[in-house]
Amino acid sequence: MRSVPLPATADVVVVGTGIIGASIGYHLTEQGARVAFVDRAEGVAAGATRLSGGMVRAYDPDPGVGGLALAGLERYADPGCWPTGCSPLVEVGSVTIGPRAAAPVFRDSARSLNRVFGPSVSVVADARESMGVGLAGGAALIEERAGYVSPPEVTTEWIRHACGSTASLHLGAHVSGVRGHRAGASLLTSAGTIEAGAVVTAVGGWGTERISGFPPAHGVRTRSIQVAVVRRPAGAGSHATFVDLRTGVYAKPLNGGRSLIGRPHLVWGVPTDPQPPPDPEHTRSTVEALVDHLPWVAEAEVIQEIRSFDGYTEKSDVVEEHQDERLWSVRAWNGTGVKVAPEVGSTVAESVLSRF
Ligand SMILES: Cc1cc2nc3c(=O)[nH]c(=O)nc-3n(C[C@H](O)[C@H](O)[C@H](O)COP(=O)(O)OP(=O)(O)OC[C@H]3O[C@@H](n4cnc5c(N)ncnc54)[C@H](O)[C@@H]3O)c2cc1C
């Protein structure tokens, strides 16, 4: 995808070419808006999106995330929603594990999810394992039609398609400030100024604090996310994606007999650039915490350790409302950006254009 010199004007500037900015820009161009994508990095999907696990499922214990994730999964699964006509979803299934006492809540959720996905969502309360995942004494919600996507590929597909229509891409342009005026907003970047009708920031964990003139996002903090890629030993079968809500451990299968494993890494306020190296002790404790779910993991070879970060906040609003209706801050929160991206992009695009 070609980055071109900054235009003098655009209907909407989208700052950030992660999965959230890409989805917003794509959906804006679907409505005919002239969009300029601007990012400080030299490539698209350079932030949290690049290294993301991309696990997608409809259920989430946070009802705000759950609604967006359900609509997001429907879009990921529907080939008609994709410019190439191919769904990016790898349907390996998803297992969400909780305490036994969560079984009635899971059953309620399964009933409503089955209204959308047909009879593909179920609950197990007394089994030892399901879809290759040990349940470690918990109850589980099983979503057969969930799985994972490749976040950089989805991001690239959205931006490529948008740039084939009414959008343009501007990389290596650091946004330092914005000035609202009667006719719109002036966006100041290291590559020049753009006059736009509206500016949408989707800068993830970077937050908008560093963009002068932009109302600061409320309390966005960076938090480390560290995962590892392991090679499954001979004879160990594949498994569904899963998360155990009791401990936060998760895993997803990868091709070539590999799996990605993770566990919350509670290191806050990490630098965005350069990022600290992976912590081998965290990988060791992740393996230990996963043995009850994937018994083979103790013998698995660790091939790669990956450390990145995301923006976290206690406030679960995707869109930060500003008094100035030309300025929008959008961010997914707390490690859920991929699940919600298709729905967030569609609804934000609609809201921005409705105020034009
Ligand atoms: C290891 C890992 C695993 C994950 N697993 C999952 C998962 O399984 N499922 C799930 O749903 N989510 C997952 N997440 C979370 C999800 O990936 C993120 O929430 C999502 O990618 C955030 O996307 P974004 O577009 O908001 O931000 P980013 O991808 O971080 O993009 C922000 C962009 O803004 C640009 N930018 C910042 N400041 C400026 C500026 N001043 N000027 C110009 N450009 C700027 C950056 O260069 C960057 O390209 C995971 C995250 C990580 C790190």
C-alpha cells in the first residue's frame, strides 16, 4: 500500500492505522467520505494491532464489550461484509471458562447467542474437557462459531479497500496538535497541516494527551501484554481458543502445530517506544498456570516470547464525547480491540457523518 504526500483537505482525518482506525476509515469511505489516514509509523498496523492474538468471541462478562463483540463476530463471520468476499474468521471455536456458579449466567447467554448463531452455543458444567481444553473444575460457555482473525491482515484489507476508493494513506506523519475553527479543524502533523471537516483519533494506548488542542482521553494507561508461541509436542492435538475468567489465562491454536499462550501481565505505565523486552519469568509462570487446561504445555518448546501493550481505562466508553463535535476520540479498551473493531468502525462512521 502506497503512502502519498499529505493532502491540503479531507472530509475526515483518521489518526492511527491500527484495527480501530482502519475500521472507522473503511466504513466512512463506504459512505463516500474523503478520508485521510495519518500515522506516525512507517507501516500500517504498527501498534498493539501488529502483535495481537486476534481472538474473537461473542461472550464477554462486560456487557458493553459483549454487545459490540457479538455484532463484531457476526460481521467477521459474514463473507458479504468483506471487500474480498472472504470472511477472515478462522472458526476453531471458543471456550470461556468460569466458576461452576457461573453456569446459570452462561446458560442465559447461550440462549440469547443461539438466537443469533443458531444452535452452536452450549454450556458444559461437569465435563473435564471440551474442544481440547481442560476445564479445571469450572463451567464453560462453548461458542463453536468463534475463533480468531489475523489483526494486521484485517487492518490492511480495510485500508487497502478504502484507499482504492475515496481514502488516502499518509505514513510517517506524527500528529502534534489540532485547532478547531468555524469551518472544521486544522490538524498539525510533522508532514504539514490538513484542513478537515472532522478529526477522529484512534491512537490506542498512546492516548490523545500528547495531541495539543485535543481534549485528553480520560485516564488511559498503558499496560503490558506478554504472550508466547509454543510448539505442541508430538501427539498433542489442537484446541479451541479459550480464556479462563477466574485466572485470565488464555490460548489459541496457530498453524504448524503451534499455540499462542498468555496470562495477564500486570505491569502498568509501560513505555510505548521503545518497549521493554519480554520477561522470561512471566512466560514460565504462564506455562505453569496453563497446565490444568493444556496438560501437554509443560513439555512444549517455547519458540517465541512477544511483548507489547494496549491502552487500559476504567471508563468503558468506546467514544469519548467532546464538546467540539468536529473532534472524536475512539479507542477500544482493555485488550478487546479486535473483537469490537467491525462494529465500532461502523457505528462511529455513522455518527461522524450524521453530524456533518
Ligand atoms: C499481544 C496482544 C494480544 C491481544 N489479543 C487480543 C485478542 O485476542 N482479542 C482482542 O479482541 N484484542 C486483543 N488485543 C487487543 C487489541 O489488539 C487492541 O485493543 C487493538 O489492536 C488496539 O487497536 P487500536 O487501533 O486502538 O490501536 P493500535 O493498534 O495501537 O494503533 C494505534 C496507532 O496510532 C498511531 N499513533 C499514536 N499516536 C500517534 C500520533 N500522535 N500521530 C500519528 N499516529 C499516532 C500508532 O503509530 C499506531 O499505529 C491484544 C493486544 C496485544 C498487544
